[in-house]
Amino acid sequence: MIWFGWTSFEDVHWIAGTIALGAFGVGVYYIYLSATNYLADAYEKYAASALSAVGFGRNAFGAFLPLATPALYKNVGFQWASTMLGIIGLVLSLVPFVLLIKGPYLRSRSPFMLDACLDDDEATGRRDSIAEMQQGRQERKGSAILPWSQVRSASVA
């Protein structure tokens, strides 16, 4: 969006803005696919409910944000409005990386996510592995440097 906004001057060839929108569209598509796959994998047996809730939110934003867009572009200007939307999108693009890093921890603290497993055996296995991981953290709390085997086994669990 930043690229699109700053190529929207009259003296800039129209193909520059078109290429910018194409790159933006590809990026949005990849983020949409990764978010959908993450939700389906994270919520397992409740995946349909999670995806429908996200779809509802996405459609609500898609319905109401265009009502604010003309006023935004008129009051702020085309370049700065696009820059602002691009910066918001850039900040929000960090969310998947945060979920990638903190996701297992967040899911381990959620009793709902433990029950969202497909079967009871899997839920029991996850509870056991989380308990082992937390016990291992307590044991290693005093040491600042971990051997690679412990780091690797903790990241796999």
C-alpha cells in the first residue's frame, strides 16, 4: 500500500501503481492462506467454528471499512492515507511471526485448546508433554546456557 500510495501521482506512469497493487494482492493472499491453515491446525475439531468466526469478522470489516475510506482519502490525501494503511498492514504482518514463536505457549495455557484435540488420547498426550516441558523449564531455570540437546528437545516438544 505504501508503494501504491506514492506511485499515485499524475506524473508517475499508471503501470507502477498497478504493479504495486499486484504485489499487495499476492501478499494479502499468502497471509490469508497462512492464517486459514493456522486456524485449521490449531483448532482441529473446532476448525469450522473458528474459520466461520474469522470469516464473519473479515466480512464485517469488508462491509464497513469502505464506508470510511472516501473520507480518509479526502481528508488525509491519497499518498498519506495509503501510507497509513500500509503501515498498519506492516505492523499487523508481524502477528503471524509472534504466533509462530509464542503460539505453543499460548495454546498450552488455554484449557479450551487442550480440549480442541481430535481425540482424548491426543489431549492426554499434549497435557503430558506440556507438563514435562514446564517441569524441564523449572529444572533448567538456574542455568543460563543450555546444551544443544536440551534446546532441541524443548523446541520439539
